[in-house]
Amino acid sequence: MTQENRIRKIIIVGGGTAGWMAAAMLVKTAGRSIEITLVESDNIGTIGVGEATIPPIQLFNDHLGLDEDDFLRETKGTFKLGIEFNDWGRQGDRYMHAFGRIGRDLGAIPFHHYWLRSLQEGRKSSLWDYSFNHKAAYANRFDRVTEIKDTPLDGLTYAFHFDATLYARYLRKFSEKLGVNRIEGKVVDVALRSEDGFIDHLTLENGTEISGDFFLDCSGFRGLLIEDALKTGYEDWSHWLPCDRAIAVPCESTKPLQPYTRSTALTAGWQWRIPLQHRTGNGHVYCSQHISDDEAAAMLLGNLDGVPLADPKFLRFNAGRRKKFWNKNCIVLGLASGFMEPLESTSIHLFQAGITRLIKIFPDKKCSQADIDEYNRQAIYEFEGIRDFIILHYHLAGRTDTAFWRDCGHMDIPETLKQKIALFRSNGRIFWDTMELFAESSWLQVMVGQGVMPEGYHALAHQVDRDQVMEYLANIRQIQDKALSALPLQDDFIAGHCRVTAGQ
């Protein structure tokens, strides 16, 4: 790469969580050689999506060098050990998609095959009897323990609940301190170069022109650059993910603070509950073909466990993705890239993954087509893997009490998902590609939690003597139960490390 082809100026259009995450990572990684400018307007509101996260957010924050306790105080955050699913199998059912591994593999055979063998041999136990995260979550306990002392067993794997608006504000302060230039203004025009169709410059409402070498579109659903200017196109997934509306409303916080997100299936969608230090986030994701906005709002408000702190906020969306995530000299991040409902808390992760992918495949001004194709291949693969995982919840719900759930049970699902379900139904096999976000334990918990039990298990699980298997299972439970009693309550841990200070 010659000096004249080096990217020297990156323009980010849109702030919010996606825009300021991008700004923070870029200035931390490349800020000494590249000028980074973020354009946003205070007159354009942000959705504030993504109050619940998954464990990879720790890697992002660690790379930035953020102090975890300070970050949690500033965002009024709490810890998250998993997601509880209520009424997703049959009404009255409950299970948890807990972070971290279940049990511990024995040799080359995944742990759950020994558990399946024990069931068929008459031992009664739950899969979650061997999840340390699950036990700590329901005991409302938390500590930063990576492993159970003096054992080979994992400690707690965790993520966070936090106020996404405050997180964006926190990252803005971080980014501007390191040299990101923020420009207040509304983009009204995007000029393309005639010779190659690349973006040349933006024009703001006040007439200011802003040129750059590379552009990030974080402009929300509209997709100001990726769609309005570059006409990239959108792939609609509403035939698989029919929910197209959401209502969000905060309510007063309740004690104790539970270290998990809750998802409760309703008549035509589901409700989330996310506990923060200062309030509880609540929302109802639903299908407008099966329930009206007024009915959905009444259902949400009737299910709150605290006094509402604001009027309900309504959101319309169309599940799917852009046909390209990198087009010309523009990469799209955030809601401009597509939308998948927050059932598994993947929104912020997808922002993070796109930024990380850009760092790994960082271009010059020419934007090699080979780089563009590889970026898009990886992004599409990840999006479609998450799509399949979310469809799994709906398709396996097993509910027949409403037309919505009957339709979900009978929908024609993607072939990639059909194969995963068929493999698991036969002999409990789960094959995980390292590029997939959700690992074996995630697929295992959702399928078992929603009633799919394999007909058999790995044939080599019989290589170990029956009594040894039973002793192995019993030891895991005993070690975890003993370690659980030593963990502090999450309320006490927060009070000692990261409680929001008075007046915040």
C-alpha cells in the first residue's frame, strides 16, 4: 500500500450506541494515524436499543481499557448470568439459557452426552443441575470468579445490563478525550463520485460539506448512506420472524436485583424484563397482525412489577438485514444494518462484531473487492446464524393456544436450522462452527428447555463405566453447590464495587 492510498479520514454518520462504539474502538486502535469525525444531531433521537448484553462485551470494554466498576457506575449497570424463558415451551414452563458451559466435558465427548446416558439409565436430574451460572442466577448471587478454586470447573461467565443511552454518553466522553471530532448537524445530502460511485462528501443542513476517505453508516433504520445513497437493498425475514412492533417502558426498580434477563412469551410475542440499578427496563415485542398496539400496550403495562416511570415508547421494525454490510467505501453498523429482535440480547454484540471485523479487514482508499466480499461473507454468516437461533425459540415453542403460536410451530424454517434440530433429535449432536456466535451449550439449553429430547446419545459415552459416570455427575453438582454458598448476593457485590453514587 502506498502512502497516498492510506485512509486518513473516517466519517461516522450517527451517534447512539453503535456510532460511539465505533468511534471509541477506531480512535483507540488507529487514532494516531487517522482523523475520526462523528456527525450527529441532537434533534434526532436514538432508539437506545440494547440494555442487555452477552459476554463478548467484556472483550470490547477490555480492549478500550475501561474500568469495569467505573463503567457500571456510569451506566447504572448490573450483572447478567443468563436469560430466563417463561412460557416458551408450554404455558407454565420455565428454563434458563445460562452463560458458560454446562458441566465439564469428559475426554473428547461433550458433557451432555453423559447426562443423556444417565437419564436413559434411570437417574433423574435436570441439565441445569450442572450449570454454575444457573444456580448463581436463581440465588441472586454474583462474584468475579473465573474458575471454582482448586477444581477444573468454570466459575461464572457474565455480561451486563446497562442503560444504552448512558453507555453511548460514556463512550462519547472516552472518544472525544482521545481525539474524535464530533460535529453537530443533520446530513441532508450524500454526494457520490461519478467515476466509481464511492461516497465523496456529505452536506449538512447548514451547508457545511464534510469529505472523507471511508464512511460508517450508523444512522438508524433509515440507512442514510447504505440505502438512501448507495441503494444496497434489504433482505426481508418477516416470514420467519413475524414480530414487527415493540413497546418499551421503564418502571421502578425492585429488590433484590436479579442477575438475569427475563423473557416471557405472551399471546402474540414476548415481554422482556431487564433489571438496572435505578430502574427496570420492560418491553413487549409482538406481531401487529395478531394484536393491536393498544392491546399490546395494555398487556405490557399490566405485567409491570413496579410503577411506570415514563409513557410507553413505540417502535416499528422489519426483521432482516442489508444485502451488503460493506458497499463501496461504506460499512453499515447498528440498526441501519438490519434488525433482529432482542430475544437473545444480540443487538450490541452485532455492533461490536462489525467494528471488530472492520479492524481486522481494514482497507486502503481503493477498498479491494476481495476485502469487501470477505467482510460481507463473515457478516452474513453471523447474522444468519443468529437468525436461526432466534427462529428456534419460536418454532419449538410448542404452544397452540393462539393463532400466532400455531403459525410459528408450522412455519417452514431455514434448511440450516432444520439440520441442527434433526442432528440433535437423533443422538444429541450439536456441531458448532467457531464463526458462529452461539456455542454448543446455548443450542443445547434452548432445545432441551423447549422440550426437544434426543432419541439417543454419543455411542462412545459407554466407554466410561456407569458408576464412574454417576460419580462424575454427582461431584460436579457437589462442587458447584459448595462454591455457590461462598458467593455474595449481587446487591452486596454492587454495593461494594460499583453502586451508582447519590445524585447520578
